Amino acid sequence: MAENDSAIHLRSLSRPTTGSDPERSTQDETSRHSSRHLPDDLTSENDQHADLPAYSRAPPRNQSLGLGYSTTLHRSGFIAFLTFLFAALAVYSWVILAILSFRPISTRSWKENTGITQRYDQHFNWGLDARLYRSARVIQSILSVIILPWTSAVCAHAAVTFMQNQKDSMGLTMRQVMALADRRWLDFSLLSDVISGTWKRNGSHLLLLAITLHFLGAIIYPIQSIVVNPKTIHVPISTNDMGSVGDLVKQSSYYDSTAGSDVVRTRAAFLNADLHTFQPQLWQRIPGQQLSNFQNFSALTDPFYAPVPNGFHTGVLQQFAMRINSSATSRSIQADEFPSGCNPESSGFFANYSSLIGNQFGNEIWAITACMPNVTTKSPWAQTRNHQEFFESLYLNISVQDPTPGSDQIPGSGALYEINLRTTAGYFELPNFMNNGTPGALLESDPTSTCDTTCMQQINSYAYHNRVRRDDTNETIIGNATNYISQNVPWSSLYIGNKGPLLTTALALFGPGSFLDTFFASLNVIQSSLQDEDIDYSYSETVCVELAPLMNLFYSSRAYFSPQDTCVSIYTNTDSYYYNNAHYFVANWLYLMYRSAGNFPNIFTTAAFLSNKQWVESMQPTFAIYQDPGLEMEIPDISLAGVIVVSIFLGPYLVLLLALAWYGSRAPRWTHRLDSFAMLRIGAAVGEGIFPMLITHKTEDIKELDEIPGVIRDVGPVAENALIPINRIGLWGGKPLQNLRRYECYEADNEAMTLTEANQIRRGGVSRT
């Protein structure tokens, strides 16, 4: 075995010959040549000179002596240019993403433009920002794929400069050059060298820098993918004026000149009120448009009235509107709890109706008293957009003596009730994209005073109005031979401007012109014209003649009112005295009111809602509502910490990459990059005598790799007497490569003589350096 090893060693150090060897194949007999001239023993054999490459022949006859194929060293700035472009794209994509995560590029903010009050004249175009975001994402995707290959290419390019710019020929060993040529910065086997302690044999400053660059390049875009998340927002496109509504500050009404118009409008609303019709202005504090009705106020989530339709969405604008919430409670009280001030001489609201009926069945007496003793001529409403709250109380005494067997009997002293109404008012934020489409809570202060960049000014100025009010009281007695009704009708309360909702409800139900006040006279007129000779009354059909207020909300148990339309229907048979008597209809209405006492909170809350609605709708519309539906747009979502983290990694990486690209391009170079062909030429220069074609599995044990220099040097001139000095590159000794010196090259790289060189040849001069 030792003899075989000796034979291999001797063979590796000996000069190969062309003699016949029975162990050689035909391919092994191929003629060899050096980089300058042919060996003497091959020049005449089989006349192979003409078949060799041009750079191996003697200089052509048409060239001057000593001037073979040669060239000067050249710089290569292409990699540096592409690296600069790469860095510019990386910076562009990251800067665009970082900026768009906080604000648009086309304007100052995603939410507003140059002016608030003039915004209704503006239209927004986000095409530039959308294109920039799209381009940044595309560039980011491309760079994330090529970042490691390009980093490796830059390092390989810089390795050429690095291996030729060492101070001496042993500045790098062949093993270190091979580590650079193998691009071991991408090879995980390098970890074994670090662990085994052989890093110094393989490593170099450039390799360490390349590893650092590849580590940074490998983590930059994964980190970006973590911190950069797409987010969908809505941006303004155009502002639309949706109209105006009432304003609590400007409480003047279209109908101020006619006292009691609010009561008349409310009374008309009471006639059609029911539990099942959807109310478009009945809001709840839940997202989206709701289908709400008067079925059960207590089941609603923070119900309130607002003058804009339920669920109205202002888009990307922040807008506010008035909201009023009146909530009623009731309780049955004793006679001693009934206010002593409830009498005709009271300065507050007082109404009393009573009736005595005489007929063949006996006497039926009904009476009702409605009283609000604390009412003053001052409106409870404050002219402010701040949160306001007030309370109202109504007392009822319902008395109906019904001799009908089996009916629920009202106590002789009457059924007494206290109804309390709590009203809160102010402003709230309408649904928009910023509050996820949820109506805002009742605000404590005027929201228009803090209108920010997402807001749109809705008012211009305040207006205060003084009102003149007066008190008045009238009494009217209406009756006939057998029936009469006594009335004490309040008039003074009608002149109060901007009444509270409970007072308006009380006036609508019991005040002048109410159902109790007018039904007797209107039914008499109807009955007087009921006889018609062309009508057959034998079937005693019923005819609807009147609508009873809030009847749809009462508990219906009597047949005197049609359950379908709550009409007061009379029999066409005029002989039906009992069923066509107005007193019986009123008695029935009061009796149903008594039977519905358990539902008074819902009934009077509904009545207050309708009262508030009529009051607000009677205001002069001065509070503008704007809408901007917005445009759905995707933008990057990056936190400030994410911007800092990515920048910390991306900045040093690009600085080092650009520096390395500049370093590789600043000096003239002996080859384009340290690739396989460069190593093939180095191997040819070293020769088969040192590195024969033998199998190896343990490269780390080959000592020659640590003993042979890996630095490319200028090893001297080809010929001492050449007219134009041409030097060679090599590994041993020599001096650093020189920028303007000519070096031997392949035919394809041959560089024509300069004018100075041509003149030297003509003069026969020699330039020595």
C-alpha cells in the first residue's frame, strides 16, 4: 500500500510525457499545451500545432515582435449599476408601503383634503395611490425571490477584486479562494467548519461579509410579510348634501304663528298609530338598519327618535344629528297621592270631562280628569346642542260605572294613575365607517364645536327666539234633554311654545279639539244626516265614522270599535239608541284605556315619540346632513414598530450590498467573476503535478490547499526584449496587478494597439516600467 501511495505522489510531481502507456485511454493521449507555447516534445508530433487554440501559437507574422494577444485590465460597472437599481427598487417599495400605511401620497390624509368647509365642492381621485401600492407589492414580490441570488452574484463579483488586491501572494490560500468560488456563504456545511474550528482555514473577511449579507437578505422579506398586512379602508370620493333637518339650537317652527299646531299634528299622528307598522325614524344603538316598531319599547336597545332615517350611513364623513329619547313609566296611585293642585284654578294643565246618561237601563256615569300641575309657561327645552334632560308628570283619574254583567268594574272613586316621562335630548354621531356603522351615544356637549378632519361643518350660526305666551281657560257645557257632558277645557297650555312631549300628548288626548271635545258634536251631525230613503236599514249595517286616538295601542275587548281599523262604527239602524250613543263610545274608549293601564309605559312612550317627531319636523330645517359613500381601497397596515424593525435590517443590508458592489467595480479586474472557468484556469496554472485527477472525499486533509497561494499577481513580462511590454498573471510571487499594463489574454479579448503603442513600434522604442 505504501508503494502505491509513493507512486501516486511521484507521479503527481513529475512532468507528464507522451509515451505510450497501456493503462491510458485514447483520450488521455490528447496533446497538452501551456498558456504560452507548446512543449518541445509535442511541436512536431502528428503536426498538431495547427489544431491548437490561437493563444497557444506563436505570434502571427503580421504582428510586431512580442505583441501577441493581450489586453489591459478593465473595470466592470454593470453589476454596480444593477445593484444600485436593485437597492433603489427595494427602497422604493418599502418607502411606499411605509408611507401608505400612515397617509396617502396624493394628499395629506386618507380622511380629509385641504378644507373642511369647502369640502362639498371637492372630488377625490385615489388612482395614484392605488397604482403606487400595486407597484410596491409587485416589486416586493420580485425582490423577495431574487434577493439571495443577486446578493450571491454581487459577492462573487467582489471576490475577483478581493483575491487580486491582497498585500502579498499568500494573502489568501487556495482553500480560501475555493470557499469563495464555491459560494460557501450559501452552504450550510460551513457551519461544520465553525463547529470543528477549521473556520480560519476556509474563512476570509469577504466570506464573513457575504454570510452577513445573506443572513440579512434571507430575513428581510419574511419580516416584511409579518409586519405588512393588507387593510381595507374607505376613502372619500365626493361629498353629497343630503338635505337639512331641525336643530335644537334653532327651535323656531314653521307654525309658531299659530298656537297649538303642534298639538293638532300630534293628534293626527295618534289616530293612525299602531304596534306593527315599521318606524323609519325609530333608532336603536346597534349596527345596521333596523326594522323597529312600537310593539315593545322596553325590548329595544337604547331607542330614540332622530330626524334622519334609521340606519342612515354617512360613509367616510363624521356627521351628527339630533336625538330625543322619551321613556315613560306609570304606577297606580291612591286618592291621597293625587295632587291637590289638580283643579280648574290650577296654573298648570287641567282637563275634566264627565257624563251622565239616562236611559231604559239606568244611569251610566263616566268621567276622566287629566292633570299636569307643574306645567309652567316656560318651555322645558333648552336652546343648546349639549345634553339636556327634563321630567314631566301626568295624572289621570278614569271613572266608568258600567252595569253590564261580567265586566271588570272600575272602583267608584275611579282608577288613579301617575305617568312620568323622562326626556333626554342632544346629538349623536351618525353611523359611518369609522364607528363601524353603529350609532353613537348621546353626546354630553355640542359636537359641532369639535369637528375634526373627518367632519363636515353642518351649521353656520346660532339663532335665539323669544316667544310671547298667555294663559286662558274656558268652560263649555254641551248637553240635551237626556244626556249632557260637562267640560273644563284647558286653553292656556296651547300657547306654550316648544312644549314637552307629555304636555303635547295630554293636550292631543284631552285638550281643546280632542276626541273627547269634538266627538259628541260630530256624531250628532252624522246622525242628523243618516236618514236616507234610498237605503234599506233593515240589516242594521255598521259604518265607520271616526278614528279613536291611540286605539290601536289599547287592549281591545269590546265590539264597539272595529279591531281591524279601530274605527268608531255606528249602526245604520237609527233605532239602535244604545249602540249609536256618543256617550257609550266614549265610555268604551275610557274603559279600554283602563284595561290597558298595564301597558301605559309603552303607550305613552309611543305617544311621546310621535309628539317629538311632529315637533322636530315642524322646525325650520337648518342643520345640514352630508354624506360621502367613500371608495373601498386596500392599503398596507404597518405599525411604527414594524417600520423601525424592517428599516433596521433593510438599511444596513443595502448599505453593505452597495459598498460591496462598488468595491468589486472600482478596480480593473483579471476576470469577470470568480466562477468555474476562473477556477479552471487557476487549476491549469497550478498543474496536474500538484493537483492530479484523483478521487477525494476529505478535501480538508489536502495540505497543498493551505500551502498554495490564491492571490492573482503580476508575475512579470513575457519577453524582456518586447517592443510593447506584455506581462503575465500568476499565483506565485510577483506584484499587484497594474491598471495600464498589458497582460496575455485569449484571442477573443485581444485589445488593439493604441496610437502611442503603434508609434513605439514604428520607432522601435521600448517602454519599460
